[in-house]
Amino acid sequence: MSSSSALETGLRRGRLGTVHLVFFTVAASAPLTVVGGGITTMYAVSGNVGAALSYVVLAAILAVFAVGYAAMSRFVSNAGAFYSYIANGLGRAGGVSGSFLALASYNAIQIGLYGLFGAIFGEFMATKFGVDQQWWVWALVGLAVVGLLGVLQVDLNATVLAVLLILECLAVVVFDVVSVGNPAGGSVSFAGLDPGNLFAAGLGAVLALGIASFTGFESGAIYSEEVRDPRRTVARATYVAVAFTGAFYAFSAWALTVVTGPENAQAAAIEAGPGVVFGTLAEYSGSTVADLANVLFITSVLAALLSFHNGVARYLFALGRERVLPAFLSQTGVRTGAPVAGSLAQTVLALGVVLAFVLADRHPVLDLFTWLSGVSAVGVVLLMTLTSASVVGFFRRSPAAEVSTWQRLVAPALATVLLSAVLVVLLVNFDALLAPGNPSYLAWLLPSVTLVAALLGLGWGLLLRANRPAVYEAVGRGAADPEPAVEDTELTLTR
């Protein structure tokens, strides 16, 4: 008889390639969810006819960000991604602050999606099968599925995401084709792509909602320890994700204005919401196609839930490994290489927040989904801003001959400025992300969640520097094991 460790503290390396990472990053932004929910809301809130072009503008800004981000990924390979980038570029206390900010941001969007999932799945089951249950019942079903997949091997998760992503993208393509093929008034209008229409009333709301649609594109670096070629794979996946989602969302947003007519886009979105998309499919492609698209809308949200869950689990893994958080969070499955402890911790947290909203009798979409999505959008933009500044700081201290001036200085400095501008616009127009009837104080209270998280992280980082210098010195370094801890005791199984 022999014994072996059931849990390890290292992720399984060499399991993922560029295609895997593209699926993870694009699935996190949930294309069908963006088209069916985000784009229709954008038109309803802003009334901006040129909103489609905003995706091109934002994709360009994010592409500039990706230059420095990808360059630094060659030298910093850590499941903590933003956390480790900031620690290596702006200092360890700043890195801990960034880690808390990242956890707040990605947990917010992941948990908020359970509200959307429960609502749309519940409506579908009631309409098609007569099974009428409270939204939270379906939300808990989704939570159980995501929690199970989270502790399985990451290859399986990539396969699940790939299938769901391909199918939902096909549904969006069908919508785009039938929309352009059936233009309102009999002729195709390009008003939705006119820059003059974008830079008009409602621009702030358009940018605020648009940047939220891209959340998740930057998550490739989270898997940098599990890819086959970390010096190239993360960069390639990030560029592909930005280019694909930017073009895809821009075309789909424009297609919506074609089928409704630019002057009618806002009214149609206010009246029907996601029904603009599914109603168009039903009218021109038949009810079967519309029903299938509805199912894919549900699986689109599920795919995003799974992708964000995986990201949060890896952040927790990285922080546990470096003892910034309890060491047990660094435990991974010996057979799967998945961050089991981090995955279970995220599932428990999500369960607690969902149940809190249930007990408070809050609406799953207008409250749980909308509030937490807004929190996440602010946090992620702030993280990207700090990360761009970190790239400049990192290469000043550690020059690399193979990295050009454009990659190490010009692009990240420009990205810092551009993202700071987007952040200001997002904060000023945060009320555009709130549903009608929400208290006005939420416009400042919700964004402050990210600030509080960052300040708590900064304070914790300073405490680590004063009281646990070995841990502090290892912040952002990755696989270092700064100090033994009782939490490291391995669990064993006898075979």
C-alpha cells in the first residue's frame, strides 16, 4: 500500500494553447449576452445612433493596452495576472491592493451573472415547459454546474466553453445576416457607423456600457502558468480576443440599427429589450431558430459564469501560494491540476451573496446583475489603468533588449492616459448602468466598493511588510514558497 497527495500547490503546466485561451477570454465577454442584453440596453439608455462605432474605438484603446500587457507577460508568468503585474511594476503593497481590487471586480461580475442566468432560464422553463420556479432555484442549479466544472480539469472546461461559444456566435451571425438582409425601409443605413452620430448625446453612457462588454478579454494572463508557451500564447490570445470581440460587437450593434431603422433603435430597445434580437430571429428565421437562440442565450451566460469562476479561482490560488491569503487556497487537484480550493471558495462566496439577495427580496436582473456588473466594470478599468502604469515601471527597472520602446514605454503610457479617461467617463455616467427606480445614491456607493477593496488591500500589504517580511518579499513572484504554514499540511489518500 502506498500513499499519495490528493492535493498539490502547483497548476498543471503545458495544458493550454492559444485556441484554449481565446475561448476562455471571448467566452468571458459572452457574445450573445452582449448582443441580446448589453447592446439593446445601450441603445435604450443612450439613444445614441452611432453606438456601434464605440466598439471599434474601445477595441483600439484595449489593443494599445494589450501591447504592454503582452510584452510584460513574457517576463511575469503568474496565475495572479494583474496582481503580479502591479506588484512587479508599482511595488508589492500596490500589488496586494490590486489583488483585492481584482477579487472584488471578478467576483462581482461572476456572482451578478447568476441573477441574469436565474431570470432568463426561469422564464424559458416557464414559457416552454410550464415549469414555474423562483429565479433563485435556477440560479442555484447554475451555481452547482459551474462549481462542479470548476474542480474538474481545465481541458474539460475549455471544451465546454468552446462548444458553447461556437454555437452562440453562430446565433449572433444568423441575427446579423437576417437583419442586414431585411433593412427597415428597404435600404441599408450606415448611420450606425457614422462618427458624427457617435460623438453626440449619450456618448458617456455608450462608453460605460461598451467597456463592460469587453470585461474578460484580459483574462488570458491568468492562465499563463498552464499554457505551453507563455512568452507567446498570452499575447496572441489577447490580440485575437480584442480584434474579434470589437469587430463582432460593432457589426452586430450596427445590424440592429439596420433592421429597426436608426431612428427607431432606441424605441425598439426600450419596448422589447432582448426581444429585439429574438423577435427578429423569430420573424425572419422561424420560431425554432428563435428558441434555439434563447437556449444559447442561457448557455452564453453559463459560459461567462464558468470563465469568470476559473479566473477568480486562479487569483485565489496565486494569493494562497504566496501566503497573502490563507495557504490552503493554493491547493490543486493532483489528477486535474485545477485550483480546487480556490474554486470551492468562490462557489461558497457566490452562494452566500445570491442567498443574501434572495433574503433581501431584490430583483435578479435590475439589482443583482446590474449592480454587480457596474461594480465590476469600474474595477476592471481601474485594474487595467494600474497595469499599464506597471508595465512602464517594470521595464524601467528591468530593461529587456528584445522589447521595443513602443512596447515598454509609449504604448503602456498612452494606454494609461486613455484608460484613465474611460474610467472618468464611466464614473461620471455610472447612473446609466442603473435600472430605473434604483436609489440615486447607488451611483456613488457601488463604484466605491472597488475603492474600498483597493484600500483594504493596500493596508493589508503594508501590514505584511511590517509583520511578515518574508511573505511581503515574495508578493508577485509566483511559485515561491516564502514560509511554511500549518495550512500546507497535505491531505493524503491511501491506495
